Amino acid sequence: MAKYPKVNYIGNKEKLSDWILSEMPVKEGTVLDLFAGGCSVSYALKAGGYRVISNDILYADYVIARALVENQDQRLEEDIFARQVSNARVAELAERFAFLGERLYYPKEVRELAHLAAISETLDGDRRYLFLALLRRAMIRKLPYSRMNVPWNQIQRLRDEDYSYAKYGRKRAYHNQTFESHMRENIDAYNQAVFPGAPCRACRLDALDLIRQMEAVDVVYMDPPYPSTMNNYDSFYGLYDEMFDKKKKHMDFTQRSLFLDNMAQILEALRGKTAYVLLSQNTRSRPGPEEILELLGRYGSVTMRQKQHNYQVTGKENKNASKELLFLLRMEA
């Protein structure tokens, strides 16, 4: 049976996806996942038989959507890493990726990244994205705290296995494995995660731009990046986008002063485009639930569900118990 693989994505809704699906106001049809992130909800929707539009502005997220949501049957063979690539092309890519040297990885590791990126260029369609999703996961796995905004001096210290063992009781040797070894460890899980379902589509557009150009859908699911130090996904994963020259401008949800106005623009644009909006929020997020309820209430009738949920950060359960909220907005005609 197909199973969502490990993608190492901060704030992922994997453990909540069954609950979110149970609260869907329709049991079939087309759902737009507007801020798909790690795509766990998109993936669960596909498994539930829905047609899914999985959107996120980050290329680091788009490759997951292409690999695991849009992809219906394309897989990778085990000997993919033995593919022959041009030394000249590897050298070109190594030069392009040089900005990652002594910023995220050691220079010899940047050369390995270039070799793997060159292999990806020999692949077509969803197979390329499956490979790139594996590469993305390997890159994140090698980084302390699973994000790309950790200072280089701290990365070096935490990758010192003796230091890590003395301070944390674990060597964290996986930080020092090669990218290829991480990809080999996960290739079976990613291949097995691919399954045929209803037609699904991955998109990489600014939320407002997508809404304005799309046809009507049955439900829009939203888990926007609420203003918080732990929700700055551009900072967490944006260097992956820069590697592949895929960085795009988009609405800024990281500033609390702009968040409600930006959400109001999105909800206004959704008039006539959907009957339902399902919005996720955690009680630790700001703006708070009362402000979200007031905003949604301008556009129709709102009900709220809640569920106890503890997030995990860097492998440890966050003991500050919080609740996950789901707001269901039935849009006024």
C-alpha cells in the first residue's frame, strides 16, 4: 500500500491529515491545496480519491508535489546513480552551487551535489522530480535542525560527532553521510509512495495569481505560513530554489501586520471560485483564532473544529501542548 515517505518538512501536517480529510465538506471532487508545503495533505487527498491541485511557490515544495501527487506511475531504478554524466556539466553546476560551500556544506560535498544534479538532468518528467525530491530530502537530512538557515559555524560544530555525542548523547552521524547514501536509503520508500489516483496537478504560483486564473473547485484547503520564527519557509528551504534558479516573488505572510490583509485579498478572490474554504491553524499561531474567525465570518458561515496536537521539532516532542484548529467556511453566493 502506498505510504507518504519521510520528507523532513517543518510544520508538516502528516499526523493530522486523516483528521483533516474527515472534516472535508465534500467526499469527492477537486480540492486546491493552496499552500501545500511538504504535500502531506495533498498526498492524503489523492489517496482519498480527490482530484488535487497542489500548489506552493517554493520549488523545494513543487518537486515533492510533482514526485508524489501529480506522478501516477513513474519510478526510479536502483542503478540510477551509475548514470554517466559530462564532467564539464558537473563542473558548471559545481560553480553554480559554489555559494553553498562553507555555508551549508563542505566544498567536496558541493561537488557531489553537482554530480547528482547532473544525473537529474538526464531524466524526464516525473522521474526527474522524484529524483529531485530525494535529493532535497538528502540535503535537509544532512543539516542540523533540518533547515538551511543555520549559521555555518554552528553546522560545523553540530556535525562534529564527538561534540554532538558529548552535548546531546547522540553522534548524529547521518549529518556526515553522503547525499547519495541518503538517497539510496530512501529510494524504495519514495518509489513505493507513487500510486495511480484521480488526475492531480502540481503548481508553483503565488496564491493570488493562481486563484485569479483557475477554474472553480469544490474546496480550497489552506495552511498558510502564519507569522512566526518557525514558519519562514523561504529561509528554511529557499537555498534549494536558488540552486536551481527557481526563486519567485510572492505575497509575504511572515509579517503579522500584513497577514490579515493578505488573507482578505485571497478570500475576496475566492468568491465564485469555491463553495468551501477549510483553513488550518494552531493555537500557538498569531493572529489568534478570534481574529481568524472574525475575518472568515465576513465571507460566509463558519464552523470550527479542534484537536490536541504536539509538534515535533528536531526529533523531540514539543511539550507545550497546543490545539490544531480547522475552520470551515461556507462561502456566501
